[in-house]
Amino acid sequence: MSDPRASATTRRVFGSLAASALWAWGIPTTYARTAAPDEPQPFSFERLVERARMEAAEPYVPPPDLPRAVARLSFEDLVRIRFRPERAIWAGTDGYRLQLVHLGGYLQAPVRLFTVQDGIAREVLYDPEMFDFGGVELEPQPPQLGFAGLRVHYPLDGPEDPEPLLIFLGASYFRARARGARYGLAARGLALETGLGRPEEFPRFSSFWIERPDGPTDPLTIHALLESPSVVGAYRFVVSVRDATLMDTDASLFFRSDVQQVGIAPLTSMYYFGANDRVGVDDWRPAAHDSALLSAWRGSGELIARPLVNPSELRLSVFVDENPRGFGLLQRDRDFQAYRDLAARYELRPNLWVQPKGQWGAGSVRLIEIPTPDETNDNIVAFWTPEAPVAAGRELRTAYTLRWSLDEPISTGLAPVRGTFIGAGGPLGADGRDRAVRRIVIDFGAFDVEGVPADLWPDLVLECNNGTCANATLERNGLTGGWRVVLDVRPEGRDAVELRGLLAHAGRPVSETWLYRLDRS
């Protein structure tokens, strides 16, 4: 990977979220085939799985180029081209409504869309009357042109007009909201060879089949065909809207070629700076990030919390596990004063949690952190990787639930890591502080563990590798009802300091396990 940012999802906003909700993500140039419009045809997820199996036995064929006039639409053109809400699929009914995104500019990969009712699929064909072109001159295009992606609207916060709920746009990326939340981090269908120092392959959703729910509050089922040179996959997302937005996901993947690293349930977010990492940042805000930490619930029951950073060079962290209980990227601080950004409203960015279904076996949760000069790039990637590489001809099935929410995704009673703060350490002296020493402050919340009194004073367990930890203290935080750990760290040698800390009683954890990698300044 010659340019570390080349394989991250690059988030350039096409106008404001309220106006257009469009993103472009550094989309690759190879895409799956597009065919002529079909007549109504029977459809089921089982048929889609069989189609994926058959296509994986054939060579990959990219689609033809877009018409020149469409391909050359500019960023500004796409901002001006808006879908007409009155042309939404299922417009005028309660519940879900579907809007479509125009092709052009960065959005070069056509997507086909079908609606499904009573087991019969009918294609939604391109019609320029669907769009308000805002003065952009574009000659009439053929009905099989297709679309760049789709948006799902739903009355999230009341019976008024439906609001944006979910958007699929670019490769296999999608974002969802929960009640009270804004759009934030993204998920995607699959990650291939991410963070391995060579070009990453970006599979894409080439077609969608959307089943019309029986009632306005029933779940929405979205099927998708995923294609790339190395894989063909059949996906089913069952979307349920509660206080959290849940997406029950099933996927059958058929591999055309060997893949060293498959990323299951990949998540993509942005971390520019925060209280634990603002080296070289000159910004009036206290923090700017969509997610603050990686959380992973190991098969053993250990719950780890790893604060994110904006590193000086690409980082890959591997957390080996077997049959994980879940993992996700979290934004825990919901106080506006923690960010103070009236436009971005980072305190309203959702958490995204992956809960596996069944036994996932041996593998690892992988975290990739990529340097970014600002907040326009999604520079954080997390996913599950099976231990064994995937060989050509293999079928891989996976199932999990994605949970988008403002609240905590799980409840264990363990004291959560509420914040990590880093600055100059060591004692003050005539010559000032020793610049090699860093002071780290970790705020834990309160614990509520069965059999452990809430007023018990826990033990502090610390590990410090490639460095020296000194002056560690544990005290109650009377303002939060939790606990505060303070320590000084001095790096030794050239390697980063690997830190681990938790609160325990009688050898039993009563807090999450805090993990951190401290680079030399």
C-alpha cells in the first residue's frame, strides 16, 4: 500500500447531509457487470445465493463505461442534482420510502435496483423525471443507465415526513442512523487485503432487491449482490427500527481466487484528534472524531477498550480471539462541550456494534489506523479476520447483527473506559518537565458487578511493555461516581510502549481492559 490513505474510505461530502446526503469514497475502477433490464421474475434469497455461486465460476467482467456526458458530471453538478421526494418508491405511504442517487463524477459504478413483492422482482428503471437537475444540462439517458446508490427514508423521530435512515453508496459501503443520531461511521459488505502494504480490493454491491414490508413498522429486507475480481457474494439485510437501528445480516461468499486476508463485518470511521491524541493539531475544538475507541468482547468474556489515535504512520493492531462475542467502534462522550462543533455535532454520531451469530471460530479483530491531515477522511477500519486464508473455490458463510445506536450496545456491569487524557508528565522543576515522560489519565465509570459491593475499593492492575510506568495512583472520581487512574510513562528503546490496565477484585475484573499503544514523541 504505497499511499496509506488510498485504501481508506475517503469521505468527501457532496453538500450538506440535510441537502444531499451524498458521499464519495475513493472508489476503485473495477466493477461488476450490468445487464439489460429484465422482465418481472421470481426472486428469493436462495435464488440469489445460487446466482452468486454460478457467477463465481465465471471470469470477472467489468461493466461498460458510463455515457460520456454522465461520466463527466462534476462534483458541483452532483450536488445540484437532487432526487424528487414525490418520485420516491412507496411515496405517499406510511413507513419506508426509497430514493435514488444519480451517477456521475466520482460515482461511476452503476447499480441496479429491484423491488420485490409476493416473491416477484421488478426493476426500477432510470427516468430523468425522477431528478431535479438544478440547471445541470444533461441530454436524455437510456432507462438501463442505473443509479449510483440508494437512500432509505423512515419516520424515525415521529409521524412527520420520513427522514434519512440508511444509505448505500460507493463500493459496498453503507451508513445508518438511530433515533436522535446523525450519520457517522460506515459499515461495508466485505474488506479484502486491507492494511497489508499492497493495493486493497474493493468489492461492490452491483444490484439490490428490496422487499416491500407488509406494514409501516415491519422490518425492511434488502438483498444485495456483491462482486469483485476475487469474490461474488449474496447478502441479506433485515432492517428493524427501534431506539437502535438493527441490521440482521446473512452472507454467502464464493471466492474466485485466493485471498490472504478477508475482513468480515468491516467498520470504517474517522478519528482526527481528541484528548488522548492531538499532536501537531492547532484547532479550537477539544476533539473531532466520529468514534473514540474500539471495543471488543472476547470469547473468554474479557471486554477490551482501545482508544483510537491519528498515527504518524499506518498502524495495524491484531487482537487474536476465538468465537468473539462482539466488537464495535464507539463514541461514548455525548456532551456537546466535548466537541463544541455546531455543524458536525460529533456528540450525535452513533456507535456501531457487530454481534456474531453462531461460532466464528479462530481469528482476530483487526484495527487499522491511517494518518489523516483533517477530518474529511475516514481513517479508521476494524473488522474480523478468520485465522485461515481463503482459497479459490471456497464458500464462506457468515451471519451477524449490526447495531447502530447512541446508547451502549451491551451491558456487562464492568466499569467502562470513559476517557483517556495524555500530556506532559513527571515533576515540575527548574528546567521544566522531562519531555520524554508522558502523563496518562484514564477515567473509568462505576462498576455494577454481581457479588462485588459498589463501594469496594478495587485493585489497579497495570502492565507496561517497552517502557517504565511510575507514580501510578487510583482515586475515586466524586464528580462522575467512577474511578481515575494517573500514571507517568517513560518509553524505552525505539518501539512503542504497550500499556494494559484494569480494575479488579480478588483477581476478577470489575472494569473493561484498557489497552493503549504510546509512540515515542
